[in-house]
Amino acid sequence: MARWIYVMGTLLVMVTFSFFIFYSVRAFNLTPDRPSASYNAPDYRFVLVTEEVDNDYWRLVEKGARAAAEKYNVSLQYTGPKQANFDEHMKMIEMAAASKVDGIIAQGLNQEVSPTLINRVTEKGIPFLTIDTDTPESKRVAYVGTDNYYAGFLAGQALVKDTKGEVKVGIITGRFDSANQKLRVEGFKDAIKGSDRVTVVAIDESQITRIQAAEKTYEMIKDYPDINAFYGTSALDAIGIVQVLESIGMTNRVYVIGFDILPETLQLLKEGKLEATVEQKPYEMGYDAVELMIQVVNGEKISTYHHTMTDVVRQKDLTQTETMTPGGMKQQ
Ligand code: BGC
């Protein structure tokens, strides 16, 4: 009996594994099975692996990347976990490398494990560009995205400038282990160091979801009833923060600064429920990353850092910002 169970168990594992390999390879097989007469074979195949595939911020990165891919006749695979998850993110990078694409564009999220993975990919001869979050300790060819420490510093400076009296800040950060989030917190803390009236009283993570951002905000207000400012360091955090403040009628006496310009963020700024946000350029990041990868695969030398613009946007800046589409990029 035990032997029978063992044999069946082994068979089941083998079948499951075969399915996994089959569908993994299919997921990254970017060439149509039977090319039609009008089929124009792409010059290159690139993969863009995101932190969370349906996140509005990443959809803007995708939009930019697709525009450049079309221009340069590149087949672009856009992928990522359904919900932010380091292991899945890394598995998708591994799968892209296994299907021998011409270039991989992805975040270097975790500074402890990302360098080993990125180095393994580049040692296979596949160039790797980091986007949005850098891994300077790896063999990635270059980084495209915000200078995250500087962006966090700008947020801290803005909060000091915009507030008076004693300020107790609660920070909602995307994920404690993500390098870009850490830098945004570090920059912020350094910027407020010079002010003896601003202190950080609590910090918690949202797993980059607005629901958890809201939950953590609610808990913080319960634990620190005198909190009078919030700083959200990933795209959906400020939206979750404001949702709670609104529900308990506190928007008027709490200062909120967030990150990014998504349609909802713009709306909250307009309504005066959000005081400021740190603008990033996700569309540009996607576009530039594909363009740079083309140069890399064509053997051109490129510089290591391509910092995209970042700035603080307040309600009074809106007339200018409103002429832009969400994501801050004037798109045609
Ligand atoms: C960050 C991304 C993150 C996103 C989550 C952005 O501000 O740059 O790294 O995935 O927020 O919503």
C-alpha cells in the first residue's frame, strides 16, 4: 500500500512539474506558432517584469515601454505577480531568462537576493536593466528611474515647508524590504532632521495596497491620536490614508504627502484632501528602458544612471499638471 501511494505521489509530482514547465515556456514564447504572410518578425524580444501586474503605476510604465517597443520593432512581454510578492517576481525573471529573451527590464527589489539573481542572468549573456528600483551591487547594465533617496528628501523638505508648529508624522511605506521604499524613508528622515518640530512617530507597511494602507493608517491614529501628518511612500498609500481620514472627518487637520500622480491622486489633490505628492515619470521610465536596451543589444555603451525627473506637486501647481496625463508625461 505504502509503495503504491509512493508511486502515485511521484507520478503526480512529475505531471504537475511537466505542466509547470510547459506553461512557463508557453508564457514566454513570444513568436506566433505559424507566422502569417503579413507577420513581421520582431528584431528583439524583451521582457518587462513588474512588481504587480495590474497596478496603475505599472500600467503607465507598460504604456511607455510599449510605445518604444512599437517604434523599434521589439516584441515586449509585460508580466509580474498579481499581488506583490518577491519570490514570484524573481521566478518570473528566472523564467524570462530560461526562455532566452534578448533583454530583461525589472526592479532590483531586494538588495539581499536581487544581486545574485541579476548576476546569474547577465552571466547567461542576457543584459539586465533595473527600472524604478536599482540594485547597484549587481552586474545590471544600467538603472532607469527616480533617484529614490532624493525623492524622499524632497517629500521631507516639502512637509517641513508646508507645516507649522509641532508635527507628528506617521509613515505608510510600500514594503519594508523594498530598496526604493527604504531610500524614500531614509531621504525623508534626513530632510526633517534639521527641524526640531517634526518627528516620525510610527511607520508601517502597506504591501503596496490601498486596503492595507488604510488599515495601517487607522491603527496608527488609534495608537497615536495626536498624529497630524502622514507620508505615503508608494503610489496607492496616500489614497488609502485619505480614505481613512475622510471616513473619520480628519482631512482638514492632517497634512498628507504621497507619491505619484495617478488619476485618483490628481482628484484628491484637486479636492484639497491631499496636500502634496512626489511626482515620478513612469511612462518615461518604460519608454527609456526599452530604448536603452536597444542600444545595449546593439553593442553601444550607455551610462549607468538614467534618473527620470521627480518633483513635488501641490494643489497650486495643478493648472500646469492638469495639462499632463496621469504619470506626469505629456503623451501624444
Ligand atoms: C513605486 C513602485 C511601486 C508602486 C506601487 C511606486 O511609487 O515607485 O516601486 O511598485 O509605487 O504602487
